[in-house]
Amino acid sequence: METTQYLIAGFGGQGILFAGKFLAYKGLTDEKNVSWLPSYGPEMRGGTASCSVIISDSPVGSPIVSKPDILIAMNLPSLDKYEDSVAPGGIIFLDSTLIERQVRRTDVTVYRVPATQMASDNKIPTLANMIIMGKVLAVTGQFDDEAGVTAGLKKVISAKRSDMLDVNLNAMKLGYNA
């Protein structure tokens, strides 16, 4: 029986909730039990945003993530706020374009992904979230099933924006190889 708790955090406009929703749908396509709990400040764009996702082999009792196994920090205030809450032995993924400081913890594994810079360099400035999500899936071994990744993306990308499916998938592949 395995349960993984994720906390994705950044500022509004970075696609935090989109990334969390993708992760939740990916869990559903893998026939797991899932919880997705978004949280954002009243400012929306530019304000704080976070998303808790739990993916489990057993029913999820509560959507609250207080000790994430995996933290995805897209900006410095998010790392500052949530670094200490990560479970010992957990993993921290951070956008090293926006976060220069080192993680203080020595009991976690850290992956520094220059997601914002990679998105800019590849002319997909709004997809740093999916670049870092590609790295998350690579490290956790969940990208092996590309059909499941595509199925998860199809659930979060509206039919009106279906042209963005391949763009998002390619962004994730960039992160996978980062």
C-alpha cells in the first residue's frame, strides 16, 4: 500500500493548479485513489497559489497534506514557506531560475530544474510548470507510460485548446531530460 503526498506551490499565473490537476488525473488514469485540493490567494495572478495532491493505492481519508513526500517549489517564497514541512527522506523540486538559494535540509533529495529559463529558451514561456512536472515524473518513474501522461493531459486541456496537447507533452519531455 503506497501513498504519495505532493505539494505544488508558487505564485498565481505559474500554472500551479493546472500542474496539480494534471498530476491528479494522471493518478486516476493509473487507477489510483486521488485527492486534489487547490489553494490560492484572493489576488489570483501574482498572488500565492498551492495545490495538494495525494495519490494512493488505498482510499484517501483527508485531502490535507501537512508533510509532503514531494514539494515542487516554483518560487522562493514557496520554498521558504514549505521546505521545513517536507517529510524526512522526501524530495524537493525547485525552479532554479527563480530560486537561487540552496535548500538548507540535508535529509531530503533536491532537484534544481531551470524550468523558467528552459521555457523561455524554447519559446513556451507559460509552461515552466509542465517542464518541472516532466522532471517529477522522470524521477518518480511515472513517465514510463506515455499513454497515461497523454491521457492525463487530455483531461486538463480543454477541447478548445487541444492544440496545446503536443506543446505540453513536449514541455514535459524537456523536463524529463533536464
